[in-house]
Amino acid sequence: MRRGPGPVPPHRAARLAEGPRAAVGCAERLISSPLSAALPKRSSAMHALSPADWPAVEPLFDALLSLPPSGRQHFLDTLPPEQQRWRATLDRLLQAEAAAAGAGFLSHAASLAGGTEGAGAASPQWQAGQHIGPWALIEELGRGGMACVWRARPHSGDFQREVALKLPHSPAPGWLERLKRERDLLARLYHAGIARLYDAGVDGQGLPWLAMECVQGRDILGWCEARQSSVRERLGLLLQVADALQYAHSRLVLHRDIKPANVMVQDDGQVRLLDFGIARGLAPEDGEAALTQVGQRPMTPEYASPEQVRGEELGIASDVYALGVLAYRLLVGVSPYAAAVPGSRHALERAVLEMQPPAPSGAAAELAARKSLRGDLDAIVLKALAKEPGRRYATMDALAADLQRYLAGEAVQARPPSWRYRVSRFTARHRWAVGMSTLAVVALLGTTGWALQAAREARQEARRSGAMYDFVKGLFNPSLDKFANVTKPDMTLREVVELGARRILTELKGEPDVRFGLLQDLTPLTEQLGLIDLSTTLAQARVDDALRTGGEHSLVYADALRAQLGPLESTGQFQLGYDNGRKALALYEALGVRDPATLAVVHEKIGGFGFRLHPPSAEDAAHLQRAVDLQESLPFINTLGQTYLLLGLQRVYLGDLDAARKAGFKGIEANRKQFGIESWQAALAESIAAIFSDMLQRPGEAEALLRHAVDTTRKVQGPDAIGLARAEIGLASVLFAGAQREEARRVLADAQRITALPANASFGAIRGQVAVGALGLALRGGDSATVKKGCEPYRDGKAQATSPYFGALVAQACSAAALAMNDPDDAAHWLAGTESIDRYFAQAPVWTMALNLRRGELAQARGDAAEALRLWRKTLAVATTAQLPAQARAWWQLARHAGLDAGEREQLGQLRQALEAAGGERYYAEHLALLRQAQEAQQHR
């Protein structure tokens, strides 16, 4: 879902990579179950958990569950010192998890069906302190027509986290089937906006129960009323609801009971969607025969869609309708059918089926509310409330996107496209300059006589408004005819913006304020629309105007320099961008500017330009660190994840892999919060962070991230997206050295297919990344002929390595292929000049290990054994957890050609042990084979 400027509180961080068990990540329900009797008792080293402890333990346990079993032990072994206190607790949770999985926990449908079920059964009388299964009741939280909900906690065990326990008023026919359905559907869902399922079962008396996350907060209407929330704030909450529902729909789950009581808002503004008791799946196997058999149509009539009232088959459109009713209540304060419903259910259902709801602006009691709702919000809400499902928004994402357009001041899809509407949206974004001249534009384009008179008065009142009037008039009537004659009534936004931007460059010279404001607004807009060259020209015009009118020490000049940084980055003018960024920062410091958003942009751009221009440096890293520190202080910033990832890459090149991994995971968290777990931005962050994990010998973690990135990118962007190729080359690299080499080859082949598509021809950096990665994998697979063929574009200059890092990869792969084909002269050609790469990575020589390995092999091929040994030892002297192919081969070469001293033999053995512990044959079969051969070679010396 697209994120915009609306007041949407960011989602909390979710688990590293979703798996099939995502919905059962809160593990205290395991310990509190009868299974706990068979588990090891708590040792003295294991801390008893209180509710206050669980927030520290839960993310660690969720991270463990996202990893394959082979990667979990290493995760525990490498916990930071401050988290080691939870080591024994996490061990026991894993044992509980294994025991529960073996027993089919949370999937024992038969046990639910075993309860007593009869129409005449008496309704139980619950009371505080009563035990229901493993739970002790504390207090009743609420009750509905079919069930009540109690706050409860486990009556025994270490984990005392409270839950919301759902209990039926009576085990009536169909209720147990409904409970099983709710359990099965909730088990699919793991989202920050959906209350989680912990457990389900039947107690010793045959009474069913469902244990869910206990959400602290108020229903959405009460929350907004208590805080007197603004329209924008209410829309922000609706966007969170839409995000949660879109996620549920993507998991083939309909909610079917969206209403204020089922939408809770926590004190921090986080929305949590409750009660999937009448939810159903979209898949054929999720039919509701059990419900129809008992003749029920479970629903809340006020929020039910017309098709739900009629008892028809439901789809996504039904939930869209219900959210439209909720939006109406939230924005207007009354039901869309309040005026025509006397209070009976029959009358309400008839109104839902037949009555056209009044526009929200017409039903609002306050004048201010009417004004804010009139127009766009009227159209959005009424489109969601259309009687026919086909006339509503097709998805929750579509509804949310229109709300975001409204918040951003853009044209919404719910209103029919027209030139008048485009003019109103455009002028609304420039009220300071347009003023009353908007009336003149309307008059020009064909309105009534009073508008013409008002327009004339407006032009007389403000000289600058006239300039904007002429400008806007020219956009929609380029020939300046006397009468309104729109030459292109179907102009796209891109065409309108491009026409306006080009006119700015030649007009408004006599109105510098108007021109400057338009330059300020249209520069980023042209960049976003892909008009890069035009955006760069506008940015330079703004810089020139600012320098001429304000001077070289002015704030407007500093702002213009800052605004120019984006276009300069897009066009590859890194040096000019770096220089102008430093100039802008110096001006801000001299002028005492402290705005974090302003300074964050400058620091991020300086650090990014420096990363591309310079060898890795602490100074550039400091700019990026300062940028993320400033961005973290801002409530909404969509570049935070990108900055963290850039900082992570800088830390990698400086050799600080632990800091790189932390930055990478911060990037994942930021992008998931800002754009959603299943967004291409989150997938990009996962792809990059996985590289850092793999470099730290956390292959299970890397694989989980990359598989999720691949799945998400394919789902969101399609099977031919260039971003999918980027994730696939990472996954292939992680899998290639181990037992999954054939899968790695298939994944690599798909990445190569994607990069070869004509539509992806402009993505040179990613295409180069895939090509270079393929060279390295082909080399390690023993296919020297393929490597040699792949090297030819780099030999004749048709292809260029996009960075010194990739330059090193090309040089080492191509030289190795030449040596494998007994051509040392060609190998020397590829290694010639690579000393510049050594200098580039002077602070982190680990990234030149492969070059020294190949230099040693070249020396050996030319008969200089002493030089070969020196270079191989130089290779291993800078070894870390990264560059494992080069390390393993360097040990193999050294051990075959020389005797190792005691220290070297110990170092060799430690590396083998580390790889066996980190991933074993599953991930490191290739490297372990070389290390074993190296040890065997020493045994024969």
C-alpha cells in the first residue's frame, strides 16, 4: 500500500521473514498448555518471565522461528551480551515449539468437535478466578450475541502474559464449527494491525475457548471522540484498517464484520483489528456449509453490505463496503442510514438494500466538517458504499490509494476525470499565489457570468494572482483563444506537468515569487514522473534564481541547492551533488538552521554521493549516521530505510560487518513500517540485509530473508521485475555452496532471463550485478568456458563494473578462468591495474582477498612458488567471516604447496568448525570439502 503524508502511525516491526507458522509466534501458549508437562523444567539459569519481560523475548523467539533449524543454534550462540540472559529461555521455547509441532498443536480440529453441542445446553456462568483449560479468568472485557470475552492468564507455568479468552454463551449447534473456522483463518494471519491468535481448545468439561492477543485500547469511535481527532487523523486510522484488511485479503480471508467494536486503537495510535468470528476464506475449501446448515446469516446489519443482507456469496467488495460505513461513521458521526431507519432490524436491512446514503458533507452537523468532507471525501466514501459490488473499489489498496491521494492534495480516482477538476487540484496546491485568480481560470474555461465578474475583481486585487492566472490558463488553453476551448481534454498528469514546467522556464520572469514557488513544487514532481532531464533543468533554474535574488549566503540559495541534490543524483552528477550538498550544509550551519527534515536530506545526499565517489571513509559514514539519527526523530519519513541500507553498505566496505547487519535490519524495519511487510521496498531491504547476514556466516538467516524477498517481489511486481532478479542472484549465491546447488542454478537462470528482457535494458546496475554474480558461480561450478565467454564484454569495454567491489569480482573470476585454461598471460591482463582496488579498500582489505588469491595462483603458474605462498598467506592474514570461497581456496592452495605452522593449522581447524556450526553441508559443502582436503594434505606431509 502506498504511504503518503497522512497521519498513519508506523507499524511495529514484524518478524524477519514470514513462514507457515507466522501466526503462532507467541510461544507462551505452548508452555501453558498440557504439553508443558512433558517439557524440561526451568533451570536455574532460566528467568521466569513476567509480562514486562515478554517484549524483550518475543522478537528474539520470532526471529528464531523464521530461521531453518540449522541456523537457530548459531543465532543463539551469537546473541549480544545483553540478550544472553534469555538464552536458556529461548532454548526451552524451542523445545516447546518442537513438542507442539509433533503433537499437531493448534490443528487438532477433532478435539474441538469433541465438545458437548446441543441447542438446549445452559449458558455457563463465568466468574473471575475460574479455570478454563489452562487459563484463569480475570475479568470480563465484553460480550456479544454469541460469545463473551474475558481477560485471562495461564494459571500455571512461567509465562504470565494476559490474553483475551473468547467463550461461547452456550455450545449451540454450529458454534464449534465457527470456532474452528475462526481458529483456522486467524492462523493464516500475522500483521501488526491484526490481533493475534495464541491458542484454541476445549477444557475438561467440553467447553471450547479461543485465546487471542489482549489488546489494550479503545474502539475507534471512542478513541477519536476522546481526542477530538481531526479529519486527517481519522483518515490515518482508516488507512491502517485498510492495510490490515488488504493483508487479510491477500491471505484469502474476508473479515465480514467490520465495525467500531472490532477496531481497537491503542494509546500510541496503532490500530488492531479484532474478532474474525464470522470471517470466511476466499478459497473454495473455506466454504461455510456449517453456517448455512443452521440457517444463520451472521452479521452486524448496520455495517453489512447489500449482498450480505441478501445472503449472497461475498467477496472483497463486501469488506470494502463495511469499511465505507465505518468511514462514514468516523467522519460524519452518524450512520449513513440514520435519517431513514426507525430502529428495527427489518427497516435497517431495507435501507441498506434500497436507500442511497446522503453525501457525508450533507449529513455532517458542523459547518467545518461539511467543508472538509465536500468533494473528494464525499466521492471516496460514496464509491465505497455503492450498492453494486462492481462499482466499489476493487481492493482495499485501491480505496487506501484514493485516501492517500486526498491527503496529498492529488486528484482522486473516485471523481470523474475532467479538466475543471484538474485545474482545481492544481490551483489548490498553489493557493498562496493563485488566491482569488482561481475564479478567473474557472471563468476562462466556461462558467457563469458571476464567475467572470469575480475573476476580474480577483485580478484587480492581486497582481501576482494574474501571473498565476495566465500560467494556469496556458496549461489548458495553450493557444490562448478568447473562448474556452480545451485542446486536449484528456491530458495526462505527466503531460500537464511537463507543459507547465517548460512554460516556467520561459515565462513569469517578471514575477519571481510566483516563478520560484512553481520551480520549488514542480522540480520534485517532474523527477517523480520520470522527467529527469527536465527536473534537472528546473532545479538549476531555481538555483540561479535564488542566487540572483537572495545571494550566495541566503537561506533560499541553501534550499535551492538542497532541492537540486535529487536531480543531480538521478543524472549521475555525483561530484557536483557532493560539492553542492556540502555548500548547502555549511550555509545551514552558518544560518542556524536546525530543522531535522532539512538537515537529514543534506546529510543523506552528502553521504550517498561520497559513497559513490570516494574510497570508504569514516567521514561519509558519519554523514549517513547523522542522517538516520535525524530521520528517526521525524514521525513520517519514507527515505529512512534507504539511508539505513546505504549506511550498511558503507559499514561493509569499512569492514564493520556487525554494524552493517544492524543497519540492514534497521532498514528492513523502517521499510516494513513505512510501506508494509509485503512491499517491494521491504523486499529490497531484505535482499540487501541478507548479504550482510551471509557475510557474517548466518546463512539460514540470509536464506529466510531472501526467500521472503523473492516471494514478495514476484507477488507485488510480477515475474519479470528487475527487483526479482536482484533478490534471486542473492538467493542463488547463498544456496550455491551447499546442498541446494541445483536450486541455486535454477534461481540464477531466472535472474538472467529477467535481466535479458528488453524492458529491463535501462537497469544497468542490477544487470551488471547479476552478470558478475553469474561469473563467480560459474567459476565455482567449474565452467571456465562460460566464465571466459562472460568476461568478453568487460574485455572490450562493452560492459563496465559498477563499483570497485564488482571490479574485483570481475578481475578475479576472469583471471581464474584464464588460469584454468592454461593462459597465464590472459590472467595477468585481467589482474593488471587492480592495485587501485587495493588502495580503494585499504581500510577493509578483506574485499581484495580474492585478488591476492588469484595473484598467488598466477605466480604459481609462472613458477614463482615463494611469491605464491606469500600472496596466499597475505590473503588469509586479513580473513574475517566473509569471502568464504576465497578463504577456502586459499587454505587449499597453501596446504597443498607448503607445510602449515601450528598457528595456521589451528586457524584452518577453527574455520572448518565455524562453518560446520553455522550451516554445515546444507550451506557450506563446497568450502568444507576444500578445507578437509587441506587438512588431509597436511597429514600426508
